[in-house]
Amino acid sequence: MDSSPPTMPEAKLLPGDLAIWFFIFMELLVFGIFFIVYAVMRIENIELFNEYQQTLNRELGLANTLLLISASYFVVRAVQAIRQNHAASCVYWLYAALAGGGGFLILKSLEYNEKFSAGISLSTNTFYMFYLSLTIFHFLHVILGMLILFAVAVKAKRGAYTAVSHTGVETAASYWHMVDLVWVILFPLVYIIR
Amino acid sequence: MKTLYNVHTIWLLMMLLTLASYFVGEVGPGGWLAMLFVLVAALVKGIFIIRDFMELHGVSLLWRVIMYGWLWVVCISIAVAYFI
């Protein structure tokens, strides 16, 4: 009979580089504060927020959400591929994710063009100030995420990652999922809930 | 059952939740119940992203508390601000 004390299962390591998780945490803190301030400011301006929320293009918001969720799924597939040593497949999935991110940027640019053409700016009213600053801040994160994914795709194509050494792919994936996570809250908050 | 819970079905479920949220907001009955549904759908999608896409299932408790804590605090704060 085994008399040794039962051992606790060891916690799994965080995927990717530990440094990216501190960066993700800081980013989430900033977005979290932004979201809560938006919700609190809305309490004092409910009619204004409800009225101007109706002017947003929710169909573009919906399409963008579907694009980002799909891009995140493609990144998951890229990580799965490199873990099986399928570098070519990993590159393919990363390009698919980049296409999703690119689609997001195009649709968002169309949305901004519509608003800016109508003379809407940060100083139009409190709702637009939040709408523009929140979504533009997120837009910049999508661009950064795409740059990281592209750099990783180029490295993967050159054979820099293998089944046993692919921290870079996991690091890029973690950052991209953070961008998706933020949008998953931002979309209903700014476009739908009223 | 375990075979049904994978990244493919999670992706499909998140797409369906997104479509459902849009239709509830657009053509649904409105009111606090509809908005609660939209917020809960966002919370569920966030849990899927953290648990299964970011692969934080089984990592140290500290990181799970940080990530899920952020999600819950944000969602509950929004709910409180909208429904008080």
C-alpha cells in the first residue's frame, strides 16, 4: 500500500512569454476602467446615450464581431498546427486571422468615414466622445495585434517554430485573444445595450 | 460529450451568441431582460475566450483570478450601472 501523501496536480504554465501576460493585464485594466466610466457616465446622460447609440451602424458592428471571433479561432488553429509541427498549416491559419483582422479594419474605417463625413468628432457630444475614443483605442490594438501576427507568420514561414519551440506563436495568440476579449464586451456595451 | 466541447463548437457557439445578441437588441422585445441576455451572452463569450482560446484552464489560480476577475467585475459593473 502506498503511504506517500497525495500530491497536488501541478498548475499548467501560461501559454507564451510571461511578459505578454503582464502587458495583457495592464491593457485590460485600462479598457476595464474605460468601460466602467462609460457605463457610469451613461447614468447621467441616459437619453443622450440612447438617442445617439441609435445612429451607430449595428450591422457593421455585428460583422466586425463575427470577424474578430473567427480571427481568434484561426489563431487557435495556428497554435494547434505548430504544436503538431505543421508549420505550413500554422502560417495558413495566421494569414486567415490576418484576413479577419484586415476585414475588421476595413469595416471600421467605413464606419468612421460615415461619421467623420457627417461632421461628427470627439467634441460633438459625450456619447460620441466615448464611442470614438473607445473604438479608436481598440482599433489601434487590432493594428498592433496584426503586426505581431504578421511578424510571427513570417518567422513561422522561415521555419523558426517547431512543435517543441513555439513560444512566439503562443505569445502572439495570447495578445490577439485579448483584443478579441475586449471587443466582445465593447460591442454590446456601445452598440446594443440601452 | 467531451467530443462536443472543442474549439470548433466553441467558435460556432460564440458566433450564434453574437447573432442572438444582435437580434435581441435589434428586433427583440427590449427591456431589461433582453439587455441582461445580451450582457450574459458577452460574459459567456468572454469565459470561452479566457478558458479555451487563451488556454487559461488549469493555469495558476492567481492568473485565473486576474482574468476571470476582470471579466466579472466589468460585466457586473455594467449591469449595476444599467439596471439601477
